[in-house]
Amino acid sequence: MESPADIVKDPCVLGFLGLPENSSYSESKLEECIIDELQNFLMELGKGYTFVGRQVHLTFDEQHLYVDLVFFNRLLQCFVLIDLKIGDITHQDIGQMQMYVNYYDRKVKLSTGNPTVGILLCKKKKCFGENDFAKGQFPDFCQ
């Protein structure tokens, strides 16, 4: 495993969920379908994934937030957090994922584990510039 592409499939095709292409379904409906088809979703994600939880609760300064899906990759020895986005990814979405990743790295992962990976799973792949990410936190998937 030399690159993220060795572990995470790109693109991740969710046709097995049976959702219409041009439907106006919600992120919660997408999440429900993924959980219903968890085995197929794990196979579509790539190698080594195990399911940890759905709508995992985190508290920041008395504010309650929820990570859509949490996995552990046994090959990478790290948590993988997935936030589902039906629309375009915004800088706010990236910041929220960064907060989730930092939380997991500081409060959840063991000292022997590798840094947490955050994935914003959306319909269209969008690459942001290098300055949009905190250095050292996100691998460069956009080369």
C-alpha cells in the first residue's frame, strides 16, 4: 500500500443501492440505504474496512455533532470517517471533517494507530487547492 488509491476506490460507485440517479433523496436516505447494503458498500470502498458506527455522537463545547459513518481500516490501522454530501462540497464541510479527524486523533485512536482519514463522499469529485487543507492532515488525492 503505497498510496490512498490502494485502499480507497475512486470512483466509488453506489449503483447497488438502487437509488434513482436524478432523485432528490436526502443524506439520511443515502445513509439508510448504505447501512441496508453494508456488505456491498464495504466491498465498494476497498480493502480492509470494518464497520464501527452510524451517526457517531461527538460533543464540542456543548455542541452535539454526528459523523455519518465510521469505519476502521485494519490494513492501514486507522479510523476512516465518512460524511455523506448530496450537494457540492463546501469549505464548511471540509472544516467540519477536519474537526472530526482532529477529535478522533486526539480522543479516540490508540497511540499505536495511524492518523484518522476523513472522506467527504459526494456525487461529484471536486479538488480544492492545497491551501484549502491543513498541512499534514489530508493526503493529496488531486494529482
